[in-house]
Amino acid sequence: MSVISKKVDQGVCILTLERSEALNALNKDIMNELDGHLAEIETNAKEYKGLIITGSGPKAFAAGADISEFDGLSEIQGRGMAENGAAIFDRIEQLPIVTIAAVNGFALGGGCELAMACHLRLASSNARFGQPEVNLGLIPGYGGTQRLIRYIGRGKALELMMTGDMIDALEAQRLGLVNRVLELDQLLPEAIQLVLKIAAKGPLAVAQVIRCVNAYFEPTIGAFSIEADRFGNLIASADAQEGVHAFLSKRKAEFKGL
């Protein structure tokens, strides 16, 4: 059974995460399907006016990774997971057509990282953003340590990643993480209209705007590698496994710095 649905509306490709029962948590199946869709979009980019990624249901865009898949991972497995996720999200950022995250609720952990990989972010008024990995004894592993700084600056990014706190849609807009805040029923229609507005411009120029802006951040490529390495190191730690087990058991984690 597919965990991502695809439809094309007026030339706009819309990918919807279809795990609403799990708040659209990013498990291996979603990541693999997303990678497959992106490969097809890359190949046929001229057939699409843009890409919108959203979540099913009114509660969540994507409320993080599937924590149950973290249980018992080795350092090598953790690093591989982070490298794979970061590579998939980088494909979104590098597409020559505009990509928009239509954030319909929680965008936490990997969900926030997915939204940040898109060129633009529109959010429903009930959206919440955060990188709460520290609550598990972990760090963001899919590019979040780098992209969050780009959008909201070093100080606020450090605060959110070290406290694990969430921010609402209006605060995210004030900080520059979100482009527009809308009512839920207007989210997808407005995202489509924005894609169509951009697609009406010169497509070669739009592609080069994306390429040039991405080039500004190319010095951070090495930092993505460091992030994946540190994620792998942490996920095999006693603290991270305690955090994972505590989360799955719905109890407070007791970290020991090990």
C-alpha cells in the first residue's frame, strides 16, 4: 500500500504523505517512496509547473521520524539513515522548479527538515514547528542543523534545537521560516496559485534563481556530513537509546551523558 499519494492539478505536482494515523511520521517506506517520486520529477521536470508537499489529515504535515525505527541502531546504521535522508531532502532543494511545503499542522523533527528543504513554506494557522530531537538525546539528522540557521539565524536556531521547544505558525512567519500563514481550507489552493504565479515567469530564470541561491549555501555541504556523522555517533549512545525507549514507553527519559 502506498504511503504517498500523487496528483497533478493544473500542471502542479502534489505529493501527500498518507500516514495520518501516525501523524505522517517519516518511516522508511515514506522516505523510499519520496525518493522515487523525486527521481521521476527530476527526469520530467519540464512537465511540471512546480511541486507541493503536504500531509494528510488536519493535524500534521509530518510529526517527525518514526522513532520505533531508531531502536537498536548502530552508529553505522544511524549515519547511513541520516545520509540517506539528507540526500533525499537535498533533491527537493535542488529541483529546478519551485517546491512548496504546505504545512498543515505539526512539522517536527524530520517533518520540519522536510519543510525547510522546500523552497517556500506556507502554513496553516494551526501549524507548529520544532526540532525536538534533543528530547531523545539526538540532533536533527536530515539537514536541520544547517537549514534552520539559514532561515531564523544562529541564536534562535540554537535555542530551538537545544530546548526542543515548538513555535507556532505566526512566530515562524515572524522569524522568516514561513512565507505565509493561512486558514487550513485555503492552504492548498493558495499553494497551487503561488506555484502557477511563479510558473508564469521565465522557467529558465526561475531555475537559475534557485541554483544561484543554493550556491550561496554550498560551503555548508561539509557541515551536512558532520551532522550525519554526529547523528550516527549519538544514535548508538546509551543516552539516545534511553531517549527512544522512554519515548516509546511514554515516560520521561533519564539521561546520563553516556
